[in-house]
Amino acid sequence: MSHHHSHTHKQNYNKAFLIGIILNVAYVIVELVFGVIIKSMALIADAGHNFSDVLGLLMAWGATYLAQSPVTNNRTYGMRKSTIIAALLNAIILFIAIGAIVIESIRKVIYPVPVAGTTMMIVASIGVIINTITALMFMRGREKDLNIRGAFLHMAADAGVSLGVVAAGFLISITGFYLLDPIMSIIIVIVISVGTWGLLKDSFHLSMDAVPRTIQLDTVKDYLASLSGVKEVHDLHIWAMSTTETALTVHLVMPDGLDDDKFLNNVCCVLHEKFGIEHSTLQIEKSAHSHTCNDENV
């Protein structure tokens, strides 16, 4: 039996998290204050969403820190899983915020109130700038880390949403049609829901130790089965230890056995380079009946 653990360099996002949180907290305060003053549900809804994003950024940042904690006798993988839990909680919080926005938007449709369209435009324009800057700071890591992808998607969506509020403010200032305010807040909800559903689905998927969506189990199994000397592959398991690290365990039936560790090292390196699997554990067996596992083979 052999295992391989790749020590890949992970980019530090502490500065991005800090700047993003400070900018968004300041903007939430501005947006909420002006939303209440001019009675704009679109601004208040966007402020609520931005505040949930701040909480999400805080959780993601905290989870990133916890994921770097050392292993212990009780936590042999450390606290890597915290990044997955943070992404899941982030999605749940966003859906709670969505529900509150929908309720208030419906009330505004039934009982519409005048809104200062020009003020809406000015405040929302600030949001476009802040959210775009924040999104760009997480742009590079969005493909490899669910936490970072969640932060990027939310900030990018917020920039688009704020742009929508600018448009609503412009139309209200021209037409005086105040129902555009709650209508825009409902559109905001739809935009948020689409992105949040993907985050919820992916984070729940990983929390159940499912195979990460970027890896095809059959492709990995075919690669292992094609190796010289391998007659059978069974008990193949692939799961996410965190939003950035993937683990694999597998039994390889090799009747002729092995002379050295070179084969195992090469296989582990290929699994890392080709499939992005950092922690691989391979068990070599002389025959398919040499293991004592009672679980159904994969």
C-alpha cells in the first residue's frame, strides 16, 4: 500500500477578503440609509443581499483559515472540510435573504410608495463600482476553489444587480412609474436565486463526500485499469477533503506484484497532474479475493 500527498501552493486571499468586506460593509450602510430615506425597496433589497454577501465572505475567510489548521489525533484531515461547510451555509443564508426580499417586494407591489429615482441611480452606481472591484480580486481563483467561486459569482452578480437598480432609477425618474422599484427587487431575487442554487447544489454535493464535478470517476477508473500489470480495479472512492483538495483510495489487483515504489509514485503523480487529485492512497493486491471489505465494489 502507498499514498501520495501533493503539497501544492495555495494563493493567499486574505487581502482580497479584507478589502472586499470593508468595501461592502461601507456600501451596505450607505445603501440601507438611502433606501430607507427615499423608501426604495430595490435599494433595501440590494443592501440585504450585500450584507448576506459580507457574512458569506466572513465565513469563507474563516473557513480558509481553519482549513490550514494542523491535523490532530481526532481530526486526521485537520479542518479542511470547513471550506465546504462555509459554502453550504453561505448558500442557505442567501436563500433566507431571498425569502425576506420576496415578502417585502410583494407588499410594495400591493402598497406602492413614491421613490426618488435619481438617488437610486447614484447610490446603485457606487455599488456597481465596489462590487466590480471586489469580484475582480477573486477572479483568478474561481475555477479551482468553490469558496472563491462563490465569492466571485456573488460579487459579479451584485455588480449586475446594482446596474439593474441604476436602470430602474433612471426609468422611474423619467416615467414616475414607482412599481418599477419592487419589480426590480423581484428581478434581483431571480438573479440571486440562479447563482445561489448552483452554489447550494455544489456545496451540498461535496458535503456528502460525492465525487467533485470536475472529475469523472469512470475516466479515472479507466486510467487505472489501463496501467501495465493491473488486472482489476475495485473499491475506488474519490471525494473532496476541502473546496481545493481531493482524495482518492483504490485497490489495484496486480497478480505479479511490484518490485519497487516507482510505479506507485508515478501513478500518484499522474492522478495529481491529470485529474487534480492531491491525496491518493493505493492498495496493491495479488488477487481480487485478497481483500476483506464487505462493501459493494465500485
